[in-house]
Amino acid sequence: MESNILHDAVTLLEKANANLEPGLMSAEAARALLAEYARAEKLAAFGKAVLARKIDDTSEIARVTGTSIGKAKQTVETGKALKDADDVRDAFAGGAISLDQATEIVRAEQARPGSAPELLEVVETEAFHVLKDKARKIKLESEQGGDLFARQHAARSARTYNDELGLVHIHLAFEPHVGTAIVNRAEAEAGRLYRKAKRDGTQEPFGAPSRRRLCRVAEWVPERQKTPPSPRTRRRGQPRGHPAGLDRRQRRRGLQDTRGRPGLPQVVRKTAADAFLSGVFYDGVDLRHFRRWTRNTPVEVRIALQLGPPPDFDGISCVDCGNRFGNENDHVEPHTAYGPASTGNLRPRCWTCHQAKTERDRKAGKLTPPPPGAKRAPP
């Protein structure tokens, strides 16, 4: 009986696709029909999840559904987790949430039981990235009782693959004390190339800061056979700094200078229950008053700034789309047109939104260099 009902629904959907003419529809009608298609997709996703739990074969599921092995594995895991999450299962079965939303909610529910109703309310009013961020916070807060370094060590990964152009993609995930050393050296080489290109009056190599860093890492890898300089040795006058973190288990009365990995915002909030943070310092400079830097900012300063403004220390997010990952400081008033270089003229943006803003500025004529002798904006 259930098979016949589903067969009839698929037949009707095929007819709807055959008769679909978006060019003859108004914008309002297109939005309404899009909502119906989205709900149909959510209803079908629930069936895929519960049936995938029964089959429990990622290769077969990936072949039948036309998705990747990773997506099929996620579907199986979500289907298994739905058995212990009644609220999520009911919402998923009714077409109120999608497969991706259900995955984030059940993972948070497993980390902290009872969090599903709160996240289901978020789904009704917020976009997916907001739900994902709240679920991430719940999972991190539930893990604060364990050893952060042990979790970081267990989460290390190294993945390589070739794309359709034959380019080799390398994705490495290291602990902060390992990854920071690599980024430091890549940043130093990128800064040297940037200064050389500026002296020669040529364009920046590789076009974008992230490309420069990655390409310098690629050039540096064969040199690993040489003994790298000790991180303790430094030239005279070179500033020194370190990522500073707060650990609830180590807090004591008085001023503390906790050296080591950067602390999570959740840890800072827990510590703030009976302590206060007067400033974040790098090389004797309070970052609250650190008003000027460029793309060559030391990685230690950048890590400290990722905590976000006090008192919540909730991190930074793209001002346009809300994305929390891969953001870079973008000038509100383009620096090419003598816009200020101070932090008051900087806003975090992801690469996609940065490109969109650059295109808007170009159309508005903001990227045209000022005439010779024009007064530069204050720093």
C-alpha cells in the first residue's frame, strides 16, 4: 500500500516537471511553487534517511541516490540518530526540516540531550548557517569537560586528491602548535614577496593573499629536509608573542599569562563567571587599542582577534552572509582609493562576499585610484 502511494506521488511529480514553465510564471507564483518543491524534497529526504538506516550500505546508497560516499554516510548516521530523537523525527517526517538541518540537530541532541526543541525553533526563523553555528556551539560546550588537546590530536587529518584539471589538492588539519609554525613561515615568505613586488613596482605574486600563502607553503615543503630554525631563536628587535588562552581548571587569583593554545570562546565565558579579562596582549600591546595592521598581521595576533570583541568573545562572522569560516578583513572604503587602513574601516567578509563587494565598488567607481597629489585618508 505504501509503495503504491509513493509510486503515485512520483508519477504526479513527473507530470508536474513536464508541465513546468517558469518563464510563464510571475515571481510570486515561482516562490510559492519553489516552497512546494522544497517541502517535497524534505519529505523524500526523510524516507531516504530511514531506509538508509535499514540498508546500512554506504556504497549502495551512494549509487542509488547519486550522491557521494560522504553524503551517504551522513544519511545513514542521521537515520540511526533519529531513533532516539522523537521531536526531530516528527519534524523531519512532516517536511518541516531538511536532511542537512536534521543532521545538525541530531548531532547537537546527542552531544547535549534536550537541545533539539531550541534548535527546531531556530529553523523556523533563521538561515541554515545560523542553525549550524548554534549546533556547533552546543557540541563545543558539551565537550569542555574533556581534554581539548586530546580531541584536537584525535581530529587530525590529511587528505589529498586530484581535480578535473589534474591539480593536486592538499587538506591538512593540525593542532595549533603545529599548524601555527607552518603558517608563520608561509606568512614570512609571503611578506617578503609582497615587499619585493612593491619595491619593483610589479603586481603582487599569485594575485591573492591566500594563494600566496598556499603557494609559498608548496615551495617550502621540499625544504623540510633541512633542519628548520628553532622557534625560540629570533633576531634582535623581532617582536615575540604567543597565542594566549584561558583554562577554567587553571584559573587563579591575580593576573594570569596562560601560554599555549588559544582558548575557545566558551571557555572564556565560563571563566567570566567569577573572573574578568582586562585585555588581550601581544608583544606588550593591548589588542583592544591595536588600530592599524595590514594583511601581513602576525598569525598570533590574528588568532587572538578571532575571539571577537568582548564581552562575549563569540568570534567573527561575515557581515554579509554570516559565514564564520574563511573570513578576511575587507576595507569598507577601498584602500586603493586612499581609504583608511585602520580597524574602523575593516569588516570581516568571506571570499565570495568580498568578490561581490569588489564588483559593486568597481561599478560605483570606487576602485579608481585618486589623481596625483590627492590627500590620503587618515590612518
